[in-house]
Amino acid sequence: LAQAHSLHRSVRRSSDCPIPRSAMKLAAVCCFAASVQASTEMESANPIRRVVSLLQSMQAKIEEEGEKQDKLFAKFQCYCESNTAKLADSITDAKAKIDSLATDIESSTQDRTQTVADLAAAKESRESSNKAIADATAQRNKENAAFESTSSDLKTNIAALDKAIPAIENNMEAFMQTGTSALLQAVKSARDVSEYDRTTVQSFLQAKGQSTEGYTPQSGEIVGILKQMQDTMKADLKEATATEASALADFNELVAAQNKAIQAATETIEEKTEQSGQLAVQIVQLKNEKSDVEEQLEADTGYSQQLGEDCEQQTKDYAAVKQTRSDELLAIADTIKILNDDDVLDLFKKALPASSLLQVQTTQKEVAAQALAALKGAHSNRPGLDLIALALHGKKMSFDKVIEMINGMEDALKKEQVDDDSKKAYCAKEFDETEDRFKELAHEKERLDQEHSNLDATIKDTKEKIAALEQGIKDLDKAVAEATENRKEEHDDYVSSTAQDQAAVQILEFAKNRLQKFYNPKLYKEAPKRVLSEEEKMYSAYGGDIGTTPAPEGLAGTGVSVGFVQIKQHTVDAPPEAPKVGGYEK
């Protein structure tokens, strides 16, 4: 069988070139021959042994899967514990960080409020300083204007007195000929002069233009009054000049101080404005960070809760899985114990000497039919193939000669395969060149040839089906005749072996019922209750214990006995699919 599979794979690998029908035919025939040998070896063994071996294999597989699931569940528990701890730490850190951020936000908000207040105070201080400079400038201008007016008048009056006094002292006649309007104005505006002196001087000046007859000299008194006025005016001019200088110095000092205050306020405004902006940005960043941490905290809290629920549910589910696995192993162990009994094995060995309890994917008849179909499809003129096909129609014919012929054909076909392999490179090259040529014309030709190809394929397929049906009818007639003869022989065998087969079926039913108790409890059938006789009822009424179920009898305690089996026709339906319990697949 391994050689046949190897040959089949080698044929498939050479699929770049056309595969000879002989290679396909050889693979099919070899597969059939190998399967016949394997089937013969398997049928020679006790079939119940294979059932027990299968159950033991299931038992070992379930235990192996249980160990793997235990390891996976241990990893899952580790995952739950580690992630739960990490999430708890993350939640604690997030809460602490939220509190810290809230404190920072509150502190930054207070700082910004104070900064805004300081900024407003600095702006108000700068405006106050600007207003003080403006007011002081206006007052300074007003004072300066008054000083200029007073200073001008005093200087004019002093100049008039400076001319008049020497003139009066030196040449009275010449003075009397000059104008006196400036001097009158000086006398009129003089301060700290008695009204008598002022009147005396004015009278003197007003009388200088009249006749000098009867004139009484008063120049000495007038000069004295004028000098007194001159001294007073000079003193007033000096005082006014000093006052103006002092006021100007005070003004300059005030302006300098206010300018310093304005400069300081401006610097404070710039500093507080920048600080306020930085604090505003910092507050926004802190709020955004706090929002992000709160979202992360909410996500971690939700995931932690979900993780806890999932881990708890998985723990419950896995406990149910372990319990279910234990129940399944117990059911399989009980079934193995029943089927592994020596008496049961002897019974099945007698009842089923040449049949299989297990369904396989391909039976001997199916393999023979497939090989026969392959031989018929080969359309070869080899006489040996006709002999093999004839042998495949039989039932109890020995295949030694057939296998010998197949081995000979295998050698011949291997030689042909070597020749085919040598041509593979050439075929591949030709295929590449042909494929390139076909690609150039494929798009245009595909549309025109599609319908024609479909029609040709349909016609060809129909002809092949008709030929196959005609040949099938002929083969079927022949097979019916052969099957009739075979059926007569099989009927004789059936009559002689039915009793033992029925006993084996009942034991299998018992074993299946035991498995149903685990895999499908709804289909499990309880053991029938014991029907008491009149004597047993009387004995039980007086307190005797006779038991409620019959004692185990028959083979392996199943209650089945070969000597009391009734032969009857029956049909055993396949059990339904086993239900899934707690995520555990049986």
C-alpha cells in the first residue's frame, strides 16, 4: 500500500505533462491489492479487539487532552491573577494621579486668579501714573505761564524804576520832559506800598507837565518811595524766580518717579500677562490629562470587572469540564471492562469470524469496484488486465496470481514512467512556448470558442454517459447473476451464524447503553425491575430481603446467554450526536 501511494504521488508530481493511462491504472490496481492484503490481515484478528483498542485509544486521547487542558487552564489562571493584580495597581495609581491632578488644577487656578488680579492692579497703577503726569504737566504749564507774566511785569517795572530814579536825582528838569506812563504803571502795580506813598508818587508824576511856578521840591521823598518800590519789586522777582525753579524741580522729580512707576507697572503687566497665559495653558493641559486618566480609570475598572467575571465563569466551566471528562472516562472504562471479558471475546470470535464491526471509509467491494472501473476506463489491449478484471468479479477467488501479475505490470509501467519522466523537460518547454503563443490569441479566440467548446463537451459527455449506461446495464445483468449465486451461499452462512451474531449484538447494545448513560442520558435504559412471585412477595411481607434487581448473569455480567438468544430481524438506529456540556466536547 505504501508503494502504491508513493507511485501515485510520483504520477501526480509529473502532472505538468500528460499522465499515461497506464500509470493511473497501476495506482488503482496497486491500491486495491494492498487494501486486499490489509483487509485480510485485519479480518484474521478478533473484531472485538479492535473495538476495545479503539475505546482504549479514546481513553488515552481523553486523558492526554485532559492534561493539555489542565496546563492551559493553569496558564489561564496565571493570566487572570497577573492581569488582575496589574489592573488593581493601575486603578490605584490612576486614582492617586487624579487626586494629584485635581490639587494641581486647583492650585494653578488660584495662581491664575491672583495673577489676573495683579495684572489688573498693574494696569490701574500705570493708568494712575499716566494721569498724574498729565495733571502735573497741566499744572506746571499753568504755573509757568503765571510766572512768565509776573516776571515780565516785574522786570518792566524794575527797568522803569532804574531809569526814573537816577533821572529824578540828577536832572529834575530833564525828567519832567520825559514820559511817565511806564513809571505810573510800575507805581500802580507795586506791592507792599502804602496808599499815601502811591498817591504821592502818582500826584508827583501827574504834576510834572504843569508850570513850575510855585513848585516845591519833593524829589528826595519821591526817590525814597521809588527806591522802596524798586527793592520790593526786585525781591518779588527773586522770590518768583526761586519759586518757579522749585516748582520745576518738583515737577521733574514727580515725572521721573511716575515714569519709573509706569516702567515697573509695564514690566509687571508683561510678566503677569505671560504668567497668566502659561497658567491657562497649564490648567488646560492638566484638565486634559485628568480627563485622559479618568477615561483610562473607567476602562481599567470595566476591564477588571469583566476579567473577574470571565475568570470566575471559566473556573466554573472548567470544573464542569473536569467532572464531565471524569464521567466519560468512567463510562469508557466500564465499556472496556464489558467488551474485554474472555467469554465475550470468545463469543465475538465465533460469531464474527470474517466481518468487521467498524465502518471504514472504503470496503473491499468498493475498492474492487474502483479498481474495475479504472481498468475499464484504461481501454488497454493488455490480456493481463482482462484477467484481473475477470478476477475482480469473483468473490472467493485467491488474489495471489492477480497480485503476481500486478507486480509484473508494475515493473513494466515503472519503465514506461521513467520514459515519461525523461520527456518531462521537453514537454515543459513545449508547454511554455505554446502557452506564450496561446496567450497572444487567447482573448480573441476565447469569446469565439467558448460556445463551441461547451457544445462539444456536452455532446462528448452525453455520448460517454450513453456508452457508460449501456455498458453498466450489461455489467449489471452479469453482476445480478453472480450476486444471485453468491446470495445463496451467503444465506446458508447466515442461517448458521445468526444465533451467535444476535448474542453479539445484544452485548454491543448493553455496552452502547452503558455509554449512553454518559453521552446521552435521555436514551439510557434502566435495567428492568424484578417481578416478584407469590412466595417472594409473602417472604418480603414478613421482612425478608430478596433484592429488587436480578443478580448479574450471562457473559461479563450482562445477562446475555448464547443458549437463550432468540433470532429476529431488527434495526438499530444510530445514536444522536452527544450534547455539549460545559464547553466539553466528547
